[in-house]
Amino acid sequence: MSSIDLSKYEADVAAAEAEIARIREENARLAEAYRDDPTEDTHEVLRRGAASLAAARDRCDAARVALKLAQKSGSPHGLLAQGGVVAGSVAVAIPPGTPSGARARLVEEALSAELTEAARELGVVLAAPAERYTRERPGRDAEGRTILDVSGHVEGDVLMPAVTRGAKNARRG
């Protein structure tokens, strides 16, 4: 493993955990307001608060995985397979305007071997092509690559994608 500064990853985890705590406090106030005034408007605000909390938890999970990967391999990208779950990220150079078929091939080339190995570590087989296990993060990294979060869970003897089609379409749309 190369020697890297883990403080950035630790700070990202701490910031994500602080954001979750802040949103929880805010949601508690929103819930109290809803109990006092149970209208459709306050219900919608409460619903948006729950969505914000879910997104913050996702960011925190991604930060924790990046920290573990940095500790393990010296890179924030890669896959961790443990406890019936595969999680991680991969950076892929996808030029703007790339057709979906070519995009799928680029993702397949970048992820297939590592995802297959993670499934093998868990003693299961893949249920779908590599692209189905990914969700694109907004923006690009410093090198202009697309960052894809990778997520899967074991069902029986198969590794199933843990990324919903709705979540994938929301990121792309």
C-alpha cells in the first residue's frame, strides 16, 4: 500500500456524520411542527427532510467506504466485499456524448474483473452486467473521470444490484 494522508478521508467521514446529526435535529423540529399542524404543506416539508437524511446517509456510507479503501489499498476507489454486501466506487473516463452502449462497455471494462472477484470472495455469482451495480455521482473528479458508486447485496447464491433504476435515472436526468 502506498503511503497516503488518511486525514482527508477521516474529515469527510466526520463531516458526513455531522451533517446527519444536523439533519436529524432539523427533522425532529419538522416532525414537531407537523404534529402541531398536520397539513399537506408540513407533510411535504417532512417528506423532503426524510429524503435529505437518506441522501446524507448515502454520502456518509460512501465516505466510510472510501476511508476503508484508502486504508486498505491507498486509493479511495475499489470494492469492499463483506457481510453479504459489496460497496465501493470506480472512476471511469467517459467522454461527453458517449452513446449508452459504449458507456456500458467502458463501465464493464473498468469494473467487471473487480466485481467478479468481490462476488467470488462472498461465494456468489453476479446476477447482472457490471453497469447495473453502479450509480453515477454528480460531477467529475479532478482528472475529469466519472465516479460511479458500486453497490450489491447477496440474495441466496447471487449478488444482486443494490441500486434502484429510479435512483440511477434521477442521477442521470
